[in-house]
Amino acid sequence: MWEQMTAADVPPEYRFEWFAQTVSQVLLPTAFETPDPSAFYAHGGQLALGEARLARFAYAPLHSRRTPALIRQGDPEQYQLALVTGGSAWFAQQGGEAELAVGDMALWDTSRPYRSGSGTDGRGVEVLVLQIPKESMPLRSQHMDRLLARRIRGGAGLSGILAGFLTDLARKGPDCLPGELDVLEAMVVDLAASCLAGHLGATAQQPAELRSHLLLRRIRTFIDHHVADPDLTPRVVAERHHLSLRSLYALFRDEPESVAATIRRRRLERCRDDLARPEMSREPIQLIAARWGFASATAFSRTFRAAYGITPHDYRAHALQHADETQSVSG
């Protein structure tokens, strides 16, 4: 659901100050100026997709800037991609400057100084902002630098698909379940990366690191969707993605864990979550293990203890006791 932010309940004479403080505290430290503070309005919200977020804002004309001093105060270390859905805006960073109308997009880096403004025609602006952690962006930083504060037209091709996806995500995303939002996060980050790669002039020769990243994303999503299948193995994963086992292992060579370890970890995480649920406290542990792909209760117990340093039985007892204590305190 949206985390709402609105100045409607703030006295008019304090709305601009409220907006400046809220953005600096919730998003990132930023300095603002507006031509008429007494007439200022603003509302918006954030939708958490996982590590990435989608924000939407509508506000009166203003100028903003992010200086080296403000960056030192706080930096979420993100790439932020804005889509203008109403009015107009401009962004300047790293020597580039983009004038944006409805349907246009622009990218900026929160770790570098920038300036921006809205309402050059005297009206306010409505904008969607996709906030992508840098560690989640598959394109190299030197590639991203070439795209900062460049106008990206969102009317056709992959840019148009991305703009439409962001608009639909803002409208329908709040109705999704947490697990569905995790899937949507992978989709929107991959789509944004593919769109940006195209604007590097590399549409025909997509960077190798991006192709590998997208394939890894698809494989991890596949594993999440099929982790309950006891027959899920690296060979099955390879076959379903038209890869040899050697190619699959090579794809995971530089990853923190192998494909087999990824399957095992996701199964263990699902079991651990179920063991901590009070409503499932009477369900036998072996049934929970079997539900998430462990054919042997003994093997599950041994694997669980190796991963978490505690038996499944003891973990459940501690988790349920903590849940009871938390409920008693809140009650």
C-alpha cells in the first residue's frame, strides 16, 4: 500500500516548510525554493516494492538542489528515474540538462550534486519516481553516467513500455500481495535497465553484464515459484532455461552462492517462516518440510541446524514464545 504524504492537513503558511522537511527526512536531504510559499501545495506517497521503491508526487512550482554538503548528510545511494505525468520539469547533473514534458523521463544519481525545477510554465508538476538501489542496477556506473540528466522520451518503443508499466504499477501495485510486489520489483528494475541500455546506443548489442543479470533474475524468480517442488534441481533449472549445466554453473560462478545453494536457502527460508507462524503451531514439522521440497525429515533437520545453528523444533519454540511475549506487551 502507499505510504501517504500530504500537506492538506498543514496550515497553508507552513506547507512549503513541511514539504521541504518531509522530503529531506523521508527521501534524501534536499534544499528547496518556491516562488510563492503561501500558495504551495504538495501530496504524494511511496510504494515499497522490496529494496526498490516507487514514489509519486504532485506539487506547486519549485526549485531544488542537492549539494555536496547535503549528500554528506545522507545518501540512499540510488539511481532515481522520474516520469513526468503532468506539467513540466527540468533536471541538471554532471553537465547535462533535460527539459521534460508529460511522458518524458530523466535519470539522476543521488550521490552527486544536481539541480531541478518544475512549473516552468507557471503550473505545478506530477511525477513518478522509481528509486533503484545502485547495487541492484546491472549496468556499470560509467554507462549510467552517460545517461544522467538526459531526456528520455517515453512515447514509443521500450521507453513507452516502461512509462506505461510505471503508470500501471502506481495505479494497481498497492492492491498486490507482498510476494507479488517482489516479483514486480524484479520486473521493473530489469525493464528500466533494458530501456537505459537501449539509450546507450547498445540496443543491438546489449551489454553482457545486463544479459547475464536478466537471466539470473529470471532463474531466481523461477526458483522462487517452484521451490516447493521436491524435484527442483540445478539440472531442471538449466533445462527450463535452455542452458547446459556447465553454462548454468558458469552463470553463478561469481555469485555469492551456487544455484543448488540458492534452492536450498529459499526452501529453508520458507520453512523457517512457517515455523514462526502461530497459526501453524500444531502442524507437524515434517509436513512443513515436505511442503517446501524436503523429502526427508532427517535431512531437513540436519540442513536447518547447519544453516541456523538451532534445530527446527527449538527454533519454533523460541519464535512462538517471542510472538506470545510481543502480543502480551502490545495487549
